[in-house]
Amino acid sequence: DQQVKQNSPSLSVQEGRISILNCDYTNSMFDYFLWYKKYPAEGPTFLISISSIKDKNEDGRFTVFLNKSAKHLSLHIVPSQPGDSAVYFCAAGSNFGNEKLTFGTGTRLTIIP
Amino acid sequence: KAGVTQTPRYLIKTRGQQVTLSCSPISGHRSVSWYQQTPGQGLQFLFEYFSETQRNKGNFPGRFSGRQFSNSRSEMNVSTLELGDSALYLCASSSIPGQGREQYFGPGTRLTVT
């Protein structure tokens, strides 16, 4: 049972344009969400997070939007740069009960120069 | 500050064998989590150790086990290897247990089972 889903395995975006990566979840107990970025041969690195009490969090070129009623979050990267080419993982966690993170399957983002 | 290190980086084993992977967390971090990454499955949580105690466990069979030493270094062991165990095994450390945003990942150990 995949509680966190990233339905697009890959995405290609022109340099300078907006990249939008999507993530859906099924467990309403999740109360914080994170995005990780992973380059080949490296471990994932934390990018940005959002608490369920917010609907938007911004950090430079990266913005995460949370729609709790739709159980959907998205990561916007503006403007997209070649160095953004990587695999992006969405993850969700709960501060109550089991605190382990649940990850999505990842989306490979390719920025076209 | 040195990052999370994992050894070995690559490993090839035969079905039925066992394997031990090692993880050294960032200095001062006492929490270590292990994940398995396979194509199409994303990162699957294996277990978390904090102060030498297993604090949390994912849905993996008993063939997967781990431990943590007093210096916070951790090992995970997989016995009776199966072809499906071929994966990238990632270790992450944090100073606070259970706080995903504080986790720092190592580069992983690529295990191939033939």
C-alpha cells in the first residue's frame, strides 16, 4: 500500500521555466511533508519542508504548496536551472505514533538547456 | 564536519549468503536510520536506532537486522540473501530521533545479489 505517491516518474523542463513536481498521499495522520533531492551516487539531501498547519512554504527558488483537502502537495522550482536535474522524493511523517518517514517513488527531473 | 559515511560502497553477493553493511553517522548524531531504495519502490524504511536501541522498525522480514554501537556507528545485516534484496541501502543520521527534516543521508551501499 503506497501511502505517498509520485505518479510522474520523469519530467523534462526547459531551463528558465517553472518545474512542478506533484505528490499525493492517502494517510490523513501525516502532519509534515518534506522534499529531498538526489543526485546519482549521492544520498538524498533535504530541500524544503512544510507543516500541515501551513499551505505554502517558500525558500528561494523553491516553493512547496500543500492542499490538505485534496491530500496533495507540489514543489515548484522557478526558474529551473541545469543543476536542478536530479531525482526528487516526496516524504511524509507524523509527529504522533510511528514517526518514521514514508517516501514516494521519486520523480526524475531533467532540465533542458 | 564529516558527513555520513557508508562502507562498502559496492557489494556483490550470491543468493543464500549474508551481508553486513556499516554506517558512521555525523559526529554528535545519535540517531541512525536505514532505508532500502529500489526502482519503482522509492525509499523504504528499514529501522531506526537511537542510543543503541531500536526505536522504530519498518515492514521487512526478520532476515533484516541491525544494531548500533556505543559510538553511534550502526550496522545492518541481511541473512539468506535473495535476488530481490538487490538495492541501494541508505543510512541517515540525525541529532534528534524521528525528525525527518534533520536527517542527513550517506551515499549508500549498492548491493547486488546474483
